[in-house]
Amino acid sequence: MRLALLGATGPTGRELVRQGLEAGHVLAALARRPAELDDLRGPGLEVVRGDARSEEPMARLLEGADAVLSALGPRRGEAEALPLIARRLVREMSRSEVARLIWLTRTAVHDPQDRPRPGHGMALALARLYGRQILADTVAAATEVRSSDRDWTLVRAGRLTDGPATGRAQGAHLGLGARSRVSRADVAAFLLAQVGAETWLRRMPVVSGGS
């Protein structure tokens, strides 16, 4: 499959590139600084230079894509950029007739099916205190995806680690089997597994890995 990637130069995005190429996918990755992906270059990877906030590179990224995967996160000093990108992406996907969207977000995004424990409420309060804008942008971007007409899955992750892939990445809801920590490698594996799956279509799983 041909997969369009956003956030490919970040730690989780790089895992996405590695695993996507290993799985035999053809990848198109949007990057402001393409040189950051030079060590991953190969025949299955096309790097599109540009900013996700701009229309023209986004349109080029989506040409021929079967699905879009995003590992983008909000950045300090770029307030409201993430929801803007989500809005533009959904619009361009509609124009390009690309239906499938897998968007990585955080457990701060609430799902009515969650059964959070007290510790989660404390973590959320700290996030509001020390990263109010980041939290607001994360939630706003997820809302843009969730309210779209695309075949979306919002994959939520807790605390990310640099551990290896366990081969046991799975989805659940807060308080119903999801763990608070997960490796970036397991997150990437779960994101890729959603491309051809419908289990979590228009749903918001929290991704967990093996212990």
C-alpha cells in the first residue's frame, strides 16, 4: 500500500518509517527538513519537502495514497498549528479522495467509554497546569479528525518509551486494560496495523504493548 506520513522525523514517526518499509509499504513522508530522513532513505520512501500547514505540499503528499498516518504532536511556540494541520489534512484528503486516516494523539483526549482511575485525573490536571496550550491544541486537533467524514481512527498513547517492540501491541480504553506506558515501537506497529483493519474504525483506542 502507499501510505502518506506526517510527523515522520519525530521519534515515533521514524519508527513508523522503519516498520512501514520493513512491511513492504511504499511511503511518502512530508518533512520540513528532508535531510533528517537521509539515514532511512530507500527505494520505498519518498520524502516530500514542505510544511504541513501549507496546501501545496500536502496535496503532493496525498497523491496516490491509500491511507494517511500522522505521528504529529503540538510544538511549543507554534500555538494552534496542530488543529490547523488537522483541518487542512481532512480537507485535502476529501479533495484527493483518500478515506483512511490514522491519527496519533494522547490519552488526554477523552472517550466516553473510558473508565479512568484517579491517577489519570491527576496527570491530566498537571498537563493543564504545565502545558495548557499543548493540551488545548491536542484536543482541538483530535476534534477536527473526529468530526470529519473520513474513515478515522484516533490512536491514543500514554507515556512513550524507547523500548523495543513487543509484538503484542493492542488497543483498549482507559481503565479497561490500557497501560500508562507504551514503547514508540509498539505504537508504530499498532498504527500500521490499523491501515487495513476495521476493529477501531471511528473509535479511539488507547494503545498498549506487552509487559
